Amino acid sequence: MAKFLIAILVLILTSLAACVPQIFSTSNYQKVLKLSLLFYEAQRSGYLPRNNRIPWRSDSALNDRGQNGEDLTGGYYDASDFVKFGFTMAFTTTLLAWGVLSYEDAYKSS
């Protein structure tokens, strides 16, 4: 019985390994980039620009204040939560911006 289960497991793993290159060879990086940027546009808070591409998202959290009255409007939500995490979103948006600076032609062509 154990040999049979091992044979089935090997067959399954071999089949999966054969599928992996096909999955990655059909990647559409233009679509991935577009959807990534759209996702981050949906996470914006505060006063949104007129060219907002997310129809269901409008200005939000306009009265956010810190403990000492600091203006905390604007920024990004973390995956649609009510909490705004600075470092998490700063890291990701920095990498996207760095990509624009480093590969401007690729961004324009996509």
C-alpha cells in the first residue's frame, strides 16, 4: 500500500512540475503592472484627484487627526482596512516609483 501511495505522489508531483513552465511562460506583465497600479489607486485616502479611475472610491477619512491635532488625511489604506500603515505602503510605492525611474520606456510602452 505504501508503494502505491508513493507512486501516486510521484505521478502528481511530476504532472505539476510539467505544468509550471507553461504557467510562467504566458505571463502578461503589462496586465500585471496595470492591475498593480490600479490596486494602489483604490487604496488611496484623503482628497482624491479628479482623474480618479476607481468609480466607487471617493474622498475618505478627511477628518483624521493625530493625538496632538496633526493632519493625517491622505495616504494609503492597507488592503482596504481602516488602518493606514505608513511603512508597508511606503515600501511598495517606493519600489513602483523606482521602477518608473529606472524603466521609464517600459512603463510608457505598457
